[in-house]
Amino acid sequence: MNRLKATLVAATVLLVSHAWAQQAPQAEQGAASSKHNDEIVQMRTEIAAANKKYDQKVAAARKVFNHKKSEAAKERDAAIAAAHNGASGH
């Protein structure tokens, strides 16, 4: 019985170490080459780049919009304040 347990433990250790050794080079290989020959990966990379550029343009437009909106709100508030001051003076 002890021999069976020892054999199972040894087999488990060997399998785990073998699996770990196989995963390490794959991770290094994926990190080393960022350019892929796979068309689907290239397509998804291009789509991600296009989406990133779009998001940057939308963020810039949103910034301009918020600035213009803030200016308009200041003008409106000044006009409302002037109307209140003019109405209370009569």
C-alpha cells in the first residue's frame, strides 16, 4: 500500500513538473513576438487600434463639448442674474 502511494505521488510530481515546464516557454514565446502571422489576430489588432483611435477622437470631442457647454452655462447664469437684478430694481 505504501509503495502504491509513493508511486502515485512520484507520478503526480512528474506530471505537474512536466506541465509547468511546457507552459513556461509558451508564455515567453508569446511575449517575445508581438507580430503574428495569423490573419485573425492581425485583424483583431487592427480593429483594436481603430477602436483606440476612435475613442481618442471621441474623448477630444467630448472635452470640446464640455468646454463649450460650460461657457454657455456661464452666459446663461449671467443673463439670469441680470434678469433677477433688473426685476428686483423695479
